[in-house]
Amino acid sequence: MRICDRWMLEGTTDRCGRSHSPQCITSLSARTIRRLLQQSGLSTRRKLLGLPLTQNHRCLRRQWCDERRMWVAELNEVVFTDELQICLQHHDGRIRVWRYRGERMLNSCVMHRRTGPAPGIMVWGGIGCHCRTPLSLSTAIFQQDNARPHVTRIVQRFFVNHQIESLPRLARSPDLSLLKNMWSMVAQRLSQITPPAATPDQL
């Protein structure tokens, strides 16, 4: 530890001084550091988004999975549902442009977007083990993502009055809906349509 402390303070590990000028730590620019990192095979990436979990969250997740890990017939009764809002002008931040330095403000390098709510449509879907779901099912275990419209008192009373069983969902738990993958496919296909939809009716 003494050697490390001496290096941090003096830039050398020698115990006694020398006749030449003392060594110092060479400063590196941010550009040089980025270049060295790229040469070593590293590349910059966006951080994966995640929810901060406490130890209690982790324990409840484990308990939830342990209680249902042997489900086979029960999973056949679960209906996975989800909704998707499709906007006419939707940008997820992943659009890239190739440009030279100083071209940031060129019109071709600017992503134009509306302010306020964008026009679009809302779609809903459900999927089970054997089929896609109609709008109404007589018997099923309802899976939902605990969105505020789903957990309001009036909705909870509707579930109770109509004897709709809901799959329990823990706080800060991952989305279990299988429809997320389908929504990605829908968005990809919509982006490939030329010319793109200009009105909600065209969507």
C-alpha cells in the first residue's frame, strides 16, 4: 500500500530522489483514450435499461417462479394480452445518420418531430396456448402488466363481478406478455411500407 500511495503522490516508486527530473503521470486526452479502447476491440453501446431491484424484489421474484415452475396444464389457460399505440411519427432514438463534422444542423441530418400528442391508433391483442383470442373469453387466466388502467378500482370490481381470474404480477417484475415480440414485428413491417401511412385510417 505504501508503494501505491507513493506512486499516486509522486509518480514514482523510488525511495530516494535522483539527479534527473521526477517522473510524472502522462495525461491522455479523451480522444486518445477512445482510440486505444477501440484498438483493443471495445466499442461503445447504450446501457441496457433495467429497474432497480431491492433484495425483497429479488426474493419475491424467486418465490413467484418457484410457485409456478411446474405449471403445464395451468399455462394452457393463461391468456397473454397487451396493447400497442402506433403513431404516425414515432422515433425510438435509434435512427442514425452518417455525416461529417460540422454537418449537424443540415436539414438531412435533423429528425423532425411534432410537439404534443402524435396522431395514431391503439390496438389490443391476446394470445393463448392454442389460439389467438377473440375479444371475449368465458374461462381464462388474464395476464396483464399492472398498467394504471388495469389496476383501477372500477376495473378490479369488474374482474370480481365477472369472476375473471388474474395472473398475479409483482412490483418491478419483467413483462411476461408474448405479444411484445409480435409488436416488434408489426413495427418493423410498418417501417418497410412505402410510402408510409399519412393518416390514422391508413394505419
